Amino acid sequence: FSGTLFPPCGRWPLNSNVLFQQQYKGKPMKKFKSCTCLLVITFIVLLTQANAFADMNSHRKAANELLDTMDMNTLLVGSIESMLQLQLSNNPALLPFENTMRVFLNKYMSGESLREAYIDIYVETFTENELKITTEFYKTPTGQKTLKETPTLLAKGAKLGQQLVEDNLPELQQMIAEEANRIQKLQQDSE
């Protein structure tokens, strides 16, 4: 037991100060201070971890509140419908399968099935304060209009992009043909 806080059995001094003076010869409390310091450091680390966990819960709660304010389920249903209609207009052969596609997309792209993943995405992308500010914006009439119109705007943007590609498809085909010729020539030169 030499070097510990406890003396051998039967040698307990009546005064604890005597114990430290006997064992540490003029360096009383050295071991006690080391243990106290270790306990304080451990407490600080645990407190920091608890605060980080509380902060993460608070951050996730802010993301969840934003999704509620956005009415994520309705927003996704509108986006799914817009995407589906765009697909069907581009590929009329899919029209007989419209309902099947809708059921599938609603099953795997619903707000509830994606909620935790969206919370993770929002927590990684925005600070807690940014989430709260965004939530407050979406609670305003302009914010609500933005949410309501977003699926339509996205569909119009996708349709515009598709139309621009179609209008300029001959140029794209020419560019691809030229690049294919260049690559083929490089391969022939290297042989």
C-alpha cells in the first residue's frame, strides 16, 4: 500500500493531516490535488459533452420546426406531382403507368419517410440560428407564398431547361461528334 492514500491496516492516524505528512514527507495534499484536478477535468469534459448533446438536440428541433412550418409533406407531394407530370409529358408511353409511378414515388419520397434525412441535411447545412430565421420567414405571408409556389417554379424551371436543350440539340450533337472524333484521333495517335 506504499504510496497510496491509505496506510497499512492498523496504522490509521487520528488526524488525517498526519497521514499525509507521514506518507508524503512534507508534500501533503499533492496526491489529493492531483485527484481533485482529474475530477474537475472529467466533470468539465462531461459537462461539455452534455452541452454539445443539448445543442444538437436544440439544432435538430429547429430543423424539425422548419420542416413543420414548410409543411414538408405537402411540399413534397406537389414536387412529386410536378416531376411526374413532366416525365409523362416527355414520355407519353408512361401514361398507362401514371398511378403506379405516383404510388411508388409517394411511398419513398413522402415527407414522413424522408423526415429524419431532411433534418440531417438541414442541420449540416444551416446553423440553428439560420434555421430559426428561415422558419420565421416561412411563417410570413410571403414565406407561405414562396412555399406554395416552389413546386410550380421548379417544374417551370425544369421545363425551361429541357426546352433550351431541345432547341439547341443539333449544336450539342455536333459538339459531341467533334469531341468523339478528337478522342478517337488521340487514341489512334497513341497506338
